[in-house]
Amino acid sequence: MNYNRTGKSGLLLPQISLGLWHNFGSADNFQNGEEIVKKAFDQGITHFDLANNYGPVPGSAETNFGKILKNSFQGNLRDEIVVSTKAGYKMWEGPYGEWGSRKYLLSSLDQSLKRMQLDYVDIFYSHRFDPETPLEETMMALDYAVRSGKALYAGISNYNAEQTKEATEILKYLGTPCLIHQAKYSMFVRDAEHDLLSVLNEKGVGCIAFSPLAQGLLTDKYLNGIPENSRAKNPDGYLKIDDISEEKLQKIKSLNKIALQRNQSLAQMALAWLLKDSRITSVLIGASSVNQLKDNVESLKNRSFSADELNAIDAILK
């Protein structure tokens, strides 16, 4: 595993981090999730990313992760991992269960710590920008979370470039610099390239890319159409069949040809393609099995691209 400095901070993060958005909730097999987390750590993945509403049911991923920590990461091992969580999306009913108020963020953090049986998290994020709450209030909540010792660093996620610039300036003024921005970024979703990455670089903030495989589209799963066991076939999933056009399927097949020429799977190439940019601190993968996890980590063996390869990829993605 290689480790990158997070912006201008002292914190190093693994180039591949493990997200617990899927496959770790109460509806999933606990033993499988535990084996994935343990194997990830053995592979050098020291960063585990959660949010208050991860499940299903909401909160259950944190509860299960807390059990895994208690089973396998006691004592000094806690000091060898980075745990992050977030609040912003709907977690409970009523007026205080979502968005960016101080009331919600700090209440949610307390609940997350109880579920995970932790005294603190390493990174606490505002999961999304709240247009109805003053940004100062949201950032002051993050600042308080750090000053109270319940978090070591503050981060933001799903903020656009202008919102990010303002948020980082507020946090710097408060004395709790923004450590990291978690942005949706992949070969198929490149909005981060439109000013956001430049702002983060200017402000000295790290960037971790989530959904780097575009919800599984950038894998070999869709090379022959839409399989029955795919996320697209799951009515409760975020990836819909309507999102997978014939044009996109052709792009997947063309990208796969380049990956094969590089002796990589499509997923491995997609991760390597993100990590070629020095502004990307880490990519946040999901995994439903130990084998899938190990396959993704293999992407680190070939992270360089020739000019011809990059030009060919850009031509496909246009």
C-alpha cells in the first residue's frame, strides 16, 4: 500500500480506502463484512469510511463496524486506523434529523460514537451543503466537534467549488482547517474537474473520491449487458436500469479493451486512472467479498498511463 499526504496536513491516508456504504448493514452477512475489514487492514488499508445513515437499516453499518473493532482492533490497533463518519442526509424523523444545523450534526456525532463504541472519530464530515442553514453554523459545529475531542479532523462532502471555498475559509478562520473533501468522481462522473479540484489544491485540502467505479459500471459486470444480480436490478439501489444506455455499455466495452492491454481489469484501470492525479489523496472502494477487495488493491501495481492511453480514454469518454 502507498500512502498520500492529505492536503497540507500531517495525516497520511492509504491510496485505497474502504467505504462501508453497502454490504455492512444489518441486512448483510456480518461475518463476511468482518472478514473484508480484517483483510483490508492486512492489505494496508487503514482508513474506514462510514456515515450515520449507512445500512440498511440506517445506523447498522456503524453498529456492525463497532462490533468488528471490538472483536479485532482492540488496544493500540485503534491508533493504526482512521475512522470517518458523516452527518447531513436524513437519519431520523422530525425537524432535527437531517441537513446542517449544529443541533443535528452534534447529536448525530454522539449517536455515531455510541454505535461504534468509540471515544472519537478521526474525521467528521458535513455530508452535504445545507442551503437553509448559515454555513458559519455548520462549520462551527465541525469546529466544536474537533475542539471537544470527539473528532480529530473536519471534512466536507458533496459541496460544489464555491461552497467548498467559503467553507474552508470559515474553518481556517475558526482555527480548525478543513482536512478533506469527499467528492463523487469517476471516469463517468467528472464534475470535480470543473474547479473543485483546483480549489482544493489552492486551499491545501485533500480529496477522496467516492463511487470511483460508478456504482459498479466500471467493472466487468456489465460487459455483456445487465446481469440479474447487479445493482441496476436492485429496486432499492441507487443505480437504475435507465442510467445504463447502449452508448454507455459501448463505452464500458471500449474502456475494457484498453484495460486488457494494460494487463488490468476495468475496475483496476478505473481506480488507477483517478490516482494518477496528485490532487487525489485516496479512492474509496466498496467490497462485497474479500476477493473483490484484493482485486481492487491490485490496481496499485500499475498506476502510470502513457499519453496514447490517456488520449484513447478521453476519446471514449467524450
